[in-house]
Amino acid sequence: MTDVAATQSSVGTTSVTSTTSATADAERLVSSDFETFLKMMTAQVQNQDPLNPMDSSEYASQLATFSSVEQQVLTNDLLRNLGDMLGGNALQQYGSWVGMDALARVPAEFTGNPIVVRPDYEPNADSAIVAVRNSAGEVVQRLSIPVGQEEVLWAGYDDQQNALPDDVYRFEIESYQNGELTGTTLASVYTRVEEIRNQGTSVVVRLAGGIEVESTQVNGLRSAQS
């Protein structure tokens, strides 16, 4: 937990530092552009035809245009600052997930401990099968389950009750009606959260086995079971 907190603090410090630097650069740019604009306008006034002077409304229009651009630059800086602040808050909000078990439609890493599988069934299904695939995509077990069963505890054995090796397995639910396959869906599983990080505008959750999902794809959380 110490490492996680230190990482989050480092991320927050880097974000604030880069944001402050970007804001200062933008302010210097606006100031420099405004000075250049004033010099150009002064030269324009000094060199105008005295018999045909420029209408004062044109000066007002140019000033208004520059002011609008200046305000847009400053607005963009404020939005950038807000985005960085929200990103830091997101890490703090989701940081407590690290070490917990998350429920998501993903494959799961098997290391000898049973995996909790949450099946989803097609409407009107009257029978179902859990097809377990290894990381090579091979079906290593097919397990019949009653429709409506909420959880399946998979202990890591094939159809001949041989122990399967540690690997990343996916659980596909085949729904049948009157013996006909009506659909196949990826089941949800509980798997350990190892890391939380910002990626653009999203918060990415890294799970055991190197599997990554966005935080919005996590459908449940619970304390680590093993």
C-alpha cells in the first residue's frame, strides 16, 4: 500500500508541475502577442494617411478580436487545469480498488485457486453449457449447468478430472433452447485488481494476468477472497 500511495503522490505532483508550466507558458505567449499587437497598431497609427485616417471603430474591432483570442487561450488553460484535477481525483477515487476482486466480462488467471464465474443466459434458454478455453483458445472443459444458476465455482479440472496448468482461461456460456444453440456470451468473473491508472480521459484497471479494462466495465467489487 505504501508503494501505491507513493505512486499516486508522484503522479499528482507531476500533473501539477506540468500544468503550472503549461499555464505559465501560455500566459507569457499571450503577453508577448499583446505587446506585438500594440506595436503593430502604434505603427499603423503613425503611418496612416492623415488625409484619410482609419476609422476609430476599426481599432475597436481589432482590440475586440484580440481580446476574444486572449480569453479563449486562458479558457483553454482553465479547462486543461480542470482536466488534470479530475484525473488526479479519479486516481484517488479508484485507488482503493487495488487488492480487491473486481467483477468483469474478461478472462481470468488461474493459479490453483478456484475461480468464481457469473453466467449470463440468453432469453428463453432451457439449458446451458460453460465452455472453458485456455490462452491458446482450446476448449479444455465443457460443463453443463442449469439455467438460472448465478455462480459457478471452477476448480481447474478438465472433463476427465485432470488438473489443468496455471493459465489465463475464458468462460463462454452457451445457451440452448430445445437442443439448439441460441447464443454464446462471455461470462463475468471475479479477478484481482493490481493497478489503476489514467489513460487519456479513461481510468484503466489492470487485473491479474495482465488483463486490462476500463473502470466503467467493472460491474462489481468485493474484498479479496484468497
